[in-house]
Amino acid sequence: MKSPIRLLAAANQTQEKAAATAAQAELKHPATSSSRRHFLKQTALGGIALTGLAGLSVEDTIAQTTSKVSRLGAPSNLKITDVRYTTISNGTGATNARNVILRIDTNQDIYGLGEVRDGGDARFALFLKSRIVGLNPCNVEMIFKIIKQFGGHGRMGGGVSGVEMALWDLAGKAFNVPVWALLGGRYREKVRLYSYIPNSGEVPLAELDLAKFKADVKHRMEAQGFTWLKMHPGIEKISQIPGTTINTKFISGFNERVSPSRSQNYFAYQNTRHAFTAVQLTAKGLEELAKYVEVIRNAVGYDIPLSADHQGHFDVNTCIKVGHALERFSLASLEDFLPWDNTEQLKAVTDAINTPTMTGEDIYLKEEFKKLCDTHAVDIVQPDLATAGGILETKKIGDYAEERDTAMVMHFAGTPVSFMANVHSAAATQNALALEVPNQIVDNPWWPKLVKMTGAQPIYANGYANVPDDAPGLGVELNDEEMKRHLHPEDPGYFEPTPQWNEVRSYDRIWS
């Protein structure tokens, strides 16, 4: 494992141990109120580590672990009766412009919330309705095995993953416990978040207002509390400078805004695998790219991790050159240098440079992650829970990566529903360094208002997500009024009945 990753992991563990020590000290302090002491005892019992139980008597342990026997439903009699959805706009990009939230109804007075991957189609999930209606949602893993064959890499994993989230939400509500408690307990009370540099820095140097950018970075770190940032040092930042890139003027669609319509242009730059673009960076291009990263790094400082994504579509040799050119900036990761399924080429890059490499946001299920980990093709895996297969599958990915000495960072770009699914999975997975929150979230005042937290804590604060310990399921309910303000204009329905998806129309077995 490369030293930057070890440092990040060690820093996370130090913070978590310090929080546990502080909680124990407060628990034993005579000035601590009875209500606060009760809360701290509940928090301690939420952890998996033995240190979480230190200081509690046997009587306290028994009392706390049996204090939530009441249930919101009768789990053994619970049945799925319907799958409904609504679609909201959560930004202007091709992916975040469309976010589908699922609701799985039951024969009792509880329902579960899930979410299709950002930019995914509701039909990826609705197709699954006829396979799950009538089943007990508490049998999460069994239902997952029934529907997993209908998922795929990229956004095609969004339907299975969204249904899986909703099933865990239902199971948690049925047993009146947080989802993390059903996964084996939690390792942490808060999940570290990483955000992006402010939008004012995502422009070529010639267009950068450095004073404003520095002020925006200060706000991101000090006012908003983020301790890990990410940037996009893509070749579009330098391609307008003569003599920096080769072939960018002759490949269709270079520097065009990403849009769904690009899927119809098979030869567009964004659709061309990296080995086939013939795009290269010159020596001058590498120097200009390093200048851009230097300005960003100096504004951010060296106290916090700074990751990089969207470098450009170019071959292995150019990837290595870029890695070497940026090495002196001690970046936390270089993400998706190549497509995730280019295992051998990813390994060649990883072995040739000293900056940690990362991939995984478009991978469905743990099997492909195993290949990356077994070959050490990257230093960090980065599943997107809403593609990877959901809450439990993401935990399994993190656990396997840990066994293979590979760190995990979690990719995310959606609504608070999927966000909370990530928080529960990260809380229950030791090998989770941080969870992404892109700018359309942290700079969007109405984003957290889409839901109401059913526990006492806000959804996130000071650069960390709060792990609910006083709310069942995912710990959120929808804020209907706010949701309806942001319905997608092309699909404005709000959890309408979906009887057209009731019938099974195919024989689905994939083996004979």
C-alpha cells in the first residue's frame, strides 16, 4: 500500500479512536447529565470494537441491547405490495439532472426508500417489481439474489441497487433499528466526506480569479468543514494553449459538454476508449497541466488530501507521463486514468507511478472488484453504492478490498436517500476512507431539505455525515413539499401506482 493511503487510513483511525476516548471520558465525568449519559451509552453500544463497550456495566449492556424490542411492523408477516417512484432534477449535468427515488410499499404501515443511480432510468427498477411483489422485504439477501441478474455496469446497476436500499430501509423499520445495526454494527459515529474544489477553480488558469478562488476554498474548508477535496485537472484546462495537446482538434466532440445525446455519436471523444483517441500531451502540455495543479494545491495547502479525476482520454504511456508530472503535488489519488476493465493497463500505470490510483464507480457487483484487488491493479477501489449492488454488496467490496490491502473510497452523486444508504454502509465497513459529496450538493441549500431526518442529528455537518443511532432504517423520510418543488418536468408524477409493471413477461433463468 502506498504511503499516502496509509497516512489517510491512519488519520481516520486516529480520529475515530479520539472520538471514542472523548465519549468515554464524558460518560464518566460527574457533570454529565443523565440524558447525555444515556445517549453516550447508546452510542457506545452501536460500535463493533470492544472499546465501544468499555465503562458499561453488565446491567447497562443488557438494558441497552434489549431496549429496542418494539417494532414498527410484524416482520414475519411483512409483504411487498407495490413499487412506485418519482423523479427530481438535482442539477444541470447529464447525470445529476435526473434522480429517481423509489418507494416500496407493504401490507403494513411502513415503506422503504431507495434510489436509482444518478442519471439512471426508473425502468431499471420498475422491471423488478413483478419479481418481488408478495415477498417479505426482510429477506434482503435472498431477494437480491433473485434480481441481481437484471443489473449491469454503469447506470444499469441502478435498479437492483435502488431496490436493495429500499429493502434495507424496510427491514430496519420493521425491526426498529438503524440499517448499520443489521449489517453487524458500526465502526464509526461519523463518516468523513470529501467535496470538490469550488467551481471558481474549475477553469483554465487564464480565466481563474485567484483571489475569489482562494476565498471560496477557505469557505469550503473552514466554514463548511471539509478536510478532503478533489479537482478535475483535465486536458481541457490546457488544450486552448497552442502546442500542449495532440489530436484534440481533430477528434469529434472534444471539449463538448457531456449530454445524453452523445450516446448516439459512437465516435465522439467521450465515447472513445482511451487507447483509441490518439490524444497525447506534449512536454509543454505537461508543464501547463502541472502549473494548473500547482495553483490549486497551493490554494488548498498540503494539510489535507487533494484528489484528481477526469484527466482525459489518452493511452497508458501518456497516463504515466501525467502521473510523473503531477507527483510532486502529493495527490491523494488519480481517478479513472483508464476504463475500469483494463486491468492489465491499470496495473501498468499503478506500478509505474507513486501517486495512488483509483477506479470503480461504474462497476456492478463485487466480482470485478476482486480482480482489481487480487492483481493490485489500483491502490484504491471506489464503488458507487447505487451501481455496485447496494448497501450490503458495497460492504462486501470494502471488506474484500481490506483483505487484499486495498483501500476504499465511496463515490456518490444523488439525493439524500442514496446518501444515507452510503452512510450506513460506510459506518459498518472498516475500510471506508471517505464518501463523496459533489458541488451540486454542498453548494445547493435545498438539497438537505429534500428529506426530514427521523433522528435528532442533521444529515451532515462540518465535513462529516452523521450516522443515525436513534432512528430506524435509513433514518430519513421525504419532505413532500420540497420534493414537489423539484420534480423533473418530463416526468412530474409523484409516486403514482405502477400496475403496468405487475406482470412477469419473461422466463428469466440464466442457466440450464
